[in-house]
Amino acid sequence: MLLDNAEDEEKWLAEGIAGLQQNAFYMHRALDSNNLRDALKYSAQMLSELRTSRLSPHKYYELYMRSFDELRKLEMFFKEETSRGSCSVIDLYELVQHAGNILPRLYLLCTVGSVYIKSKEAPAKDVLKDLVEMCRGIQNPVRGLFLRSYLSQVSRDKLPDIGSEYEGDANTVNDAVEFVLQNFTEMNKLWVRMQHQGPVREKEKREKERNELRDLVGKNLHVLSQIEGVDLDMYKETVLPRVLEQVVNCKDELAQYYLMDCIIQVFPDEYHLQTLETLLAACPQLQPTVDIKTVLSQLMERLSNYAVSSSEVLPEFLQVEAFAKLSNAIGKVIEAQVDMPIVGAISLYVSLLTFTLRVHSDRLDYVDQVLGACVRKLSGKAKLEDSKATKQIVALLSAPLEKYNDIVTALKLSNYPRVMDHLDNGTNKVMAVVIIQSIMKNTTCISTADKVEALFELIKGLIKDMDGTPADELDEEDFKEEQNSVARLIHMLFNEDPEEMMKIICTVRRHILQGGPTRLPFTVPPLIFSALKLVRRLQGQDGDVAGEEVPVTPKKIFQLLNQTIEALSSVPSPELALRLYLQCAEAANDCDLEPVAYEFFTQAFILYEEEIADSKAQVTAIHLIIGTLQRMNIFGVENRDTLTHKATGYSAKLLKKPDQCRAVYACSHLFWVDDQDGIKDGERVLLCLKRALRIANAAQQMASVTRGTGGPITLFVEILNKYLYFFEKGNPQITGSVIQGLIELITTEMQSDNATPDPSVDAFFASTLRYIQFQKQKGGTMGEKYEPIKV
Amino acid sequence: MNFLVGAFKPPCNISITFADGRTRKQASVKKENGQTAMVPLFQSQENIVGEVCIEPVLGKKVEHNGVKIELLGQIELYFDRGNFYDFTSLVRELDVPGEIYERKTYPFEFSTVEMPYESYNGVNIRLRYILKVTISRNFVSNIVEYQDFWVRNYTPLPPINNSIKMEVGIEDCLHIEFEYSKSKYHLKDVIIGKIYFLLVRIKIKNMELEIRRRESTGSGSNTYVETETLAKYELMDGAPVRGESIPVRLFLSPYDLTPTYRNINNKFSVKYYLNLVLVDEEDRRYFKQQEITMYRLPETL
């Protein structure tokens, strides 16, 4: 069926062209022989081909173009004919009107009319007026549109525009404008009417065809925009109101959208700016289905481009209160178009925001207003389900970030978080990540507690569980990613002033503590370190602030930290808590706060005892404890004894013998701090090492009992190294003979039958021996010391 | 053949010439055989002056009982062909009975001749003016010669010329208001007007304006009415909507019109009508006919 139609149409078009060409041929002959009568007759017959109703606009256009070319020749002929004086142009103007069929008649009339204007025998305005009036006879939309488009085409260079030769006397630019406006109005009416003609089932096809014809209508606006005489005043007083009147009154979706777009595109930005009110007032009056958001977006985009183009125009924007008007109009449009999907409304706001950011980047209050309006629109609605709308909101929220490159600015926008509230949780998080990334990218420093407060309000989607998020939906990796970014963010919160910094820390702490067990392990450490940084800073300034009333003291901070870490330990994430305790202890140590440090250690030990059950974790933990403790130098003897005692005690209680052994020999360092005034308790060092040896022996035996093979000799070698260390450090308890004994023990062990050969141990031992050898050969004090040892 | 023709040939040639024959305007008249001929043009109250020239065929004499010239206004009804009704008859005696031997010319003059009706060639009727020269003879038939001339009478601009304005329609279907600027038009006039659509519920395809001529002849039961459509002028193409107004501008000059003739000598009338026709998509025609009065305006230089 459809195919048939297409084929038929081709056939009809071919017939039309054939008829046209035949008559054109006769017409040419008449033209060549200066036979006016025949020329008129055949041209009318030729034009009769345009009377067809069977062609689609597309095909009709082809026919029209061919006729157009022929009419150019005819026009030349008319021109010659009248200049020769064989027929006056007035007579000719009458003569062509004798044609019985209206369509050929009007095409001819327009053609002669063009010559008539050129001859200047009558005022251009009268001829134009007559032509545009007579064209009313064609009420068929397609034929009428093409005819009027022909009229527009032939009259274009003959309008009495300013500076045109047809202007002057009675002909003013007003007449030109009037003419074009009238033609435009009539064309638009025809175009709009097209949709109602023909069967309902072909509506879609007709709409498609109409769309193809739209440029014929829009051309008039283009002509208007090119009339020199249309200055701002005229545009304001005449052109725009008239065009808009037509646009509004035609009550047609397609036309309204296209024409609004056209107006915005063809007229200069300056005009738009000055007539913003009028233009915008038309928007709410359009049909509810018109895609007005695109129109307005275009307008705003153009205006903002205009604003950016030159700094001189900016005052104009202020003068006409462009923002207020746009904002107002958008509100009205949204109100008027009840059925507009939420995404439409939001994208309007996005456009407005973009405009604001480009034009009034200094007016944060405007930005906030836009967001506020958006919030009002969204309020009372559930969270957005529509993914497009969500995308638009993300765009809305991202725009200020991109513009200002500075979240600090965005934080001043009170409506910003309120908009975010309307996002679904997933998007909310995405947005929060975007915000954080923006901060990271620009290494923005957030420097006051208020801002931090606002910021955390924004990213609360990341900070705590939102209502109704099923936990199992979370992707592990995404979650980690998010939390890591939060962790990074915490490092960006900084203020030189300790007091403010303290406030920031408190704020952050308050927020992150709401995070729940899964988040705390990510968020607490950065907070702790941030706080410790502050502590160190305070410590550095110590001298300066002495004597004054200091609001922030390390002590206070530590107190805070203690509580924070406690939260972590209850999560439970004891290992992490333990590490943090140790970090704090170390910091406290540096601040000379013995009780605080002691407290931290206590906490660490408690954790170790109560929470750390896994043997491997225990090993790691005990080594950490030992390591930290070793460096502590503020403890008094008693405290230190207690702690070292505990540490050694725990070391010996580790599950596996090798672990025990290693922990114990590590403990030996607790008694020997290689500092100026460090503790140097050689006896207890030896005690530890001996104990380690015992444990190593036990391990050895246990291994041979259970597996029938020798245990790890490596332990012995390791202990040997410890011996050597303390030997070198001058521990009097460690003598060459003791070392000699140990070497021999190892050698025997290695040569025993049931020893399992282990190349790495062999190598380790060999290199240890080599070291001894080397020291001996080096000579000097150390060489002498090593001298007695025989390898 | 020639001989035979010669035998019945009248013994003389008669020619009638008008005094101002060379300068006088002529009218082109369509003859019955379809050809056009140019004939001298007169109007009422004019002097018709000229001469009759009788030239006997060489070597013959014309014996006669008198020569006269008549000016006749005749109406001929085609259903009664050959039977002329003379409404005007003027006679001038040109010569007393006698003989004519050689070429002889007689001047004649009819002064301020009342010729109230215009010449007209219609479908069923003809109104003509002739000059008829008769050479009466005793035993043989009279020698007669005719000269046609054409009469057109001019009317001044009518003092009252109202527009024609009317609202017509079919209930709930089509309402239009049409307006023609005048009700009386001269022959080279232009009909200006507009059609305003008040209500359109039918799908109109096009609209045209027809000029129709109604010629009615005879009277009583013998009345013959003949209507011709002289012009079909398309005014509109496509379907208008409510509120559209379509301009009308129809030049009358291309059409072969006459003034309106009302009851000419109780024999006939010729009237003109404007017929507005709307055609819908099913080719149904809706029309409204309005009489217009045609008149002949004196031709100005």
C-alpha cells in the first residue's frame, strides 16, 4: 500500500514535470517571438501543473522549483516587454489577472508584481500589499505555502527597506515589515491548518510533511531579521508582538515550538535581551505539550554566549534584570504546563543555572535562588525514580562545582543539599563522590567548621546509611571506593588556626561517628591522623602560646581521640583501633604527656587481650606494640616496667613457638634503647634472648617429635643476629663466648641427621658468619671485640 | 456559370457610404457565420448622413418608380426567422420615378435619429439597425441594398450605485457573507469584493465566480430563456476556515458583455448575474446568484 503510493507519486510527479516542460517549451517559443498573449497562455498552463493535490510536499517542491526557474525567464521577458514599451506594466498587471484559474493567476501576478515594483510606476508598498492580499485566494495549505513562499522570494530584494531604492516618499520600512508580517501570518495559518486536513489515520504522515514545510514559514522571520530598518524599537513595538501574537494564537504544538526557536535563532541577542519580558511572557501561553524547555534553554544559551562575548554588554543584563525575568518566566512555564515531566522542569533549571553561572557568576544568591526554585518544585514528591530527571539533577548540581572549581562556594548555597535530598541514594552518592573529586582535583582546602558542616551535609549519603537502602545491594568495591574518597576528603579539611581546626575535627568526628560499623574503619584513621597532625603542630608552637589561655591543648585532643578510637574498637575493628592507639601513644609521647600515653597503651593492651583473637593478628599486634613501646621515652620506670612486662608476657604467650620466640627476642629491645639516655638493661636483654633460645629449642624439639624432622634452625640464626647486635652495642652481658656457643650450637644442629636442609637458612647463617669474619678483619675496636669469637 | 450569374445580376450597383465613414468608429461584430466584421458605430440622437451611389452596369439603364432610403430598427426573433419587427422606420425619398443611365449619387441625412435600443446579437434574438435603399420597379422586383450599422448607447455614471452585500448559508453547515463593491458595472469595470467565511463545516474544494447572461425572449407562454455562462473565474483554491476573507477582483474587459437590457420593446431582456459557486470535495455545488446591472460608459479618450 505504502509502496504503491510512493510509486504512484513518482508517476504523478513525472507527469507533472512532463506537462510543465511541454508548456514551458511553448512558452519559450512565445517569448522568443515576443508573443505576449501566447506567453501568458502557456505560462498559465504550465503553472496549472502546480494545482495538483496528489504530491507530497517533498515532491511538490520539485515541481515548484522547476516552475520557479521558468518564471524567472518569464519575469525577464516581462521586464523587456515593459521597457520596450510594447505593453505598460500596469496593463500587464491587469492582463495576467484575466487567467481563470487562481493558482497560475497568482503566480503570474507575483511575477509581474515584481516587475511592477522594479519599474517604480507604483509605490512598492501598494503592490506588495495587493499581492499579499490577493494570495489569500489560495487556501490549500501546501499550494498556499509555496505560493506565498514564491511571493516572499520575489519580493525579498524589493522591500522598501532603509537604504533600499524602493524606500522613500510613501514607502517606509514599516510597509516592508507589515508586508512580511502579513505574509508570515498567513503562511503560518496555512501551515497550522494542514494538520486538520485529510483522514485521521494519516495524521502522523501529515505531521511529518508539515515538518518538512516549516522552513518555508520560518523564512519570513529570517527575512524580517534581515530588514535593515528593523531596529530595536521597531522590533520591540511591532515585529515581536505581532509574531508572538501569531505564535500564541495558532495553538499548535509543532508551530509554536518551531517558531519560538526560530525567533530566538534569527534575531540578534541584543534584541532578545531588551525584549526579554515580552518574549518570555509568551512562553506560559504556549500549548502545554510544547517542548518549551528546549526553547528556553536555547535562549539562555544564546544570551549567555552573548554575555560572555563582550564585557560591555554585561551591564545591559543587569539593567534589564535578565535573571529575574528568566527565573520568573520559568516558574510560570512550569506552572502553566501541568503535564510537564519533572525532568523537563529540572532541565529548565539546569539551563537557567548555566545561564546564571555564565552571566552572573558573582551572584551566588542567584544560583541559590535557582536551586531553591528547583527544591520547591521537587518538594512534596518522593525521591526521583526517573533516571533522566536524576541525570538532570546531577547536571544541576555539578554545574556550580565546575564553574567555581571550588566547593567552598557551593557550600554557601543553602539549597544545594536540599536539592541533593531529592536524589535517590545511589545517585546521591555518585553526586557526593563528584563533589569530593572536585575538591581533590582542585585541592581545595575547606577551612572552617561551618563549611565542613555544610559539606558533610552534602555528602551525607556517603557518611551514613540512608533510610531504606538495602545493605546487600551495595557493591563491595564501590563502597570501598566511596569510603576511600571520604577518607581522602578528610585530609582536605584544614585550617591554620588550631582552634578552628579543632572545631573542624569535632565536626568531622560527629559526622563520621554516625557512619556505622562498615564505614568507621575507613573514616576514623584519617580523622585520627588529621588530629595528630594538629597535635604535632601545637607541639611545634608550644613556646609561643605558653602562658596564654589555650583553648586547644594536645591533651584535649587526645581525650577526643581516645573516645573516637573506642568507637572503632566496638565496631569491631580491634586491630585498626590498636594501631591507632599506638599512633596516639607515640604522639602523646612526643608531647610529654605520660599519663595520656600510658592510657593509650592500656587501651591497646586491653584490646589485645579482649578483642584480638586471631593468632596471626596477635603476632602483628604484639610486634607493633613492642615497636612502639620501644620508642617511648616519657614513661617513668614504674610505668615502663609494667608495660614492658606486659609486652614480654604476651609475647611468650603467643600460640606458635616460632612466633613466641620472635616476639620474645624482639622484646629484648625494650630494655636496650640505643639512645643517649635510653634505658640500657643488659641483664634483662640477655634474659629475653635466653628465653627466646629456650623457646627455639622447644620449637625444635616439638618439630622433631611431631614430624621427625628438625625444626627451624632459622630461629637460632635470628637470635644469633640479635646477640651480635647487642654485642656490638656494648651490652656487657653479651660476651663473645656466649656467641661462640650459639654458633657452635647452630653448626651442630645443622649437621645433625634429622636436620632438614634449607638453603635460605644456610645462606642466612653463612652470611652472618661472614659478617663476623668481616668485623674481625676490619680491625679497630670492633675487630678486637670480635677477636675472641672463632668461627 | 458566369453567364447565368450575369443574367440575374441586378442592372446596377448600389453603395451606401457614410459621410464620416473614414473617421467614424467601428464596432467589431460577430456575424452568424462566426466571423467578425467591422461595422460603423452610431449612437442615438446622431445624425446619420451619407450618400447613396447608384451605378448602372455598363450599357444598361435602370428604369424605376422611385428611389428611397429607409433607416430601420428591427428585432428578429430566431424562432420566427425572417420576420422582422421594425420598431424604428424612417424614410427619405431620393429620386422621383425615372431612369438612371449613369452613375448617380444621392446624399441623404437622417438627423438626430432616435435609436433607443442597442444593436444586439443574442442566442435567440437579434436587434439590428440597417439602412435600406430600395429602387422600386414596375414589373420586376425591386432592387434593394442594405447597409448594417451598429448602435451603442452610453449611460452616464449611475448616481446611486450601492454595494451588494449579503449573508447566506446553510444552517450549521456553511455561512458566508459576500460583498461586491457595486451593483452596477460598466463593461470595462472591475468587480471588487470579498467573501467572508463565517462558518465552514463542509470541506470546500474551491470557489469560483461566474458571470451569467440571461436572455429572455418573447412573452407569456412563448417566453424563451437562455442562460449562458460567460466567465468562470476561480476565486479560491482549497478549504478555508472560519474567519477567512477571500478577495475578489474580476476584470470584466476580457468578456464579451453588453449592457443590461430590460424589456426591449416588449420583446426581450438581457440580464447579467454574478454567480458565486462553492464546490465541496464531493463535487456538490453551493451557489448564490446576484443580478448586476451592466451599463455602457461613454468611452473617454
